[in-house]
Amino acid sequence: MNRLTDLPKARLFWPIVTLVALLLLNAAVAPGFFAIRVQNGHLFGSLIDILRNGAPTLLVALGMTLVIATRGIDLSVGAVVAISGALACTIIADSPDPGSVGTVLAAVSVALLFSLVLGAWNGLLVAVFGIQPIIATLILMTAGRGIAMLITEGQIITITSAPFKVIGAGHWFGLPASIVIAGGMFALAALLTRKTALGLLIESVGINPVASRLAGVRSRGIIWVVYVFSALCAGIAGLMIASNVTAADANSAGLYIEMDAILAVVIGGTSLAGGRYSLTGTLIGAFIIQTLTTTVYTVGIAPSITLVFKALVVIAVCLLQSPVLQEKLRQRRSTTKAGALA
């Protein structure tokens, strides 16, 4: 009985309940929502679409989780998404052989390398110069769109490249390639942070950076690493988005994705105050955000109130996770039971 009573206090209880409720709502409106079919050896269906479309958000949220765990924030991920896609598409478009695998590999490598440089820049400002993370990353958030516009010369760059299209719209092992890539990055992050001391070091820096430094932890290096990893995740997400539409739009690519990523992290139970974090919670949070978008279209909610609907759901989940609200509900239940016994 105690286990059932304590279940709502679990960190991931309400996010899982929310995700299940949204999926059931979609299934009630669209009876074939859970149907998955195999076509030409590939899986298709609404659930597969949610996983595929949610992959870029999951990637960005994955990097954001580790940044937030160190008491930081990375507002520049949307700009990095735009820059990565712009660089890759521009290189491919200017190549004499856009359909060549070598051309695509070169474009992807340059885009990811530049993303790493941008992450290192954020890490430099935060870890070395001591600038507040929200200000340091706001600099790149503001300038990044301009950099992407310079790369594309203010134009939407469209390309025709079958190898590049595979990243966002192709299939590997029967699944969309974006799902495989996002799953691989998630597994890598989980392996490095939960099977090595890196995760503990990240949490120690987030809980008390001064104490961790005095204990011999190189907090500057840890902070630098998480910002570089965040930019890498954003760069891969940018390639996915550009590949899916075979175009680079510096204005709209990755627009507001940093907000979705932060929401996914918070919904997943990671505190913005730093310290303990949950990669599994972030995974659930990212798919809640994407399922919300799918629900809007399935239910037929007017576009003008879409953001309001998403905000209400996010607020509800955060309130249900609030320790203060949970304590008040527990006290109310105890009072009710005492009154019934009297």
C-alpha cells in the first residue's frame, strides 16, 4: 500500500502519466493512431512519426540536460542548429557533385566541426571568463542567426542530394535514420555519464562548484565539455532538420527549439538549479513536447491557441511534480483520513 501511495512522488511518474494520457487522447480521436505498418521493409505509423519528428528536440534536450546539471543554460542551440544546416547545405549546393557521398561526408564534417567550435566558445565565456551562462549563450543566440544568414547570403538554400536526405528522411535497419542517430547519441550520453565518473563530476559541479573545485574536480573542464557536447547535439539536430526538407532556412531552422529543449528537461525532472539530472526524464519530456504538437493537429485545435494549449499542459505537469503541491495533497489526504476515522 505504501508503495502505491508513494508512487506519485516518483520523479518520472507524472511525466509518464502525461505522455500516456496524450497518446490515449490521440488514439480516441484517431482510432488507427497506434497502428504500425511495414512498407518496403520500413516502419511507418503515427508513433513512428512522433519518434522521428521528436528526434531533433531530443538531441538538443540531451545536451541541454548536461548543461543545466552544471547550473548553466544554453540559449544558443537554436542558432547552432541554423548554422549547422546552413553550412552543410551551402557546401553541398556549391559542390560540382551534390549527390556524392564524399561531398556529403565533407559537408557534415565541416558543419559538426564548426558546431564544436561554437560550443567551445560558449564554454570559454562561461568557464574561463566567468560570464553568466544566460548572457554568454545569449550572445551566440543573437549573433548566430546573423552568421547563418551570412553563410546562406540571406537565401533559402535548396539542394538535391540523396545521401544527405538519408540523415533526416531516410531509413536504417527499418527505422527512420533520425531515430537511430538520436538513440545512438542518447545511449552514448548515458554510457559516458552513468557508467563512468563523468556523471558524478557533472552533478558535483552543479551542486557546489566551489566545493567540487576544492575537492580536486576540474570544474572548468567539466563545464567546457558539457557546452561542447550541447553544441554537438544541436549541430546534429540541424543536419536532421535541413536534411528532412533538403533545404537550409537561416530564419526558421531551429527557431524556439531551445525553449522546447528546456521544457523537455524541466518536465523530465531535472532542476534548473543544477545537480541531479535524469536523461530518461529528458527522453520522456522530449516526446511529451512532440506528442503535444501531434495532438494539436489530431484534435483539430485552432493554430491561434496552439501555444496556449501546450503551455497549459506543461504548467500542469510541472505543478504535479512540485514538492510543495505534493506535500499539500499529502496533508489533505491525511486530514481526510483522520476525519473519517473520527
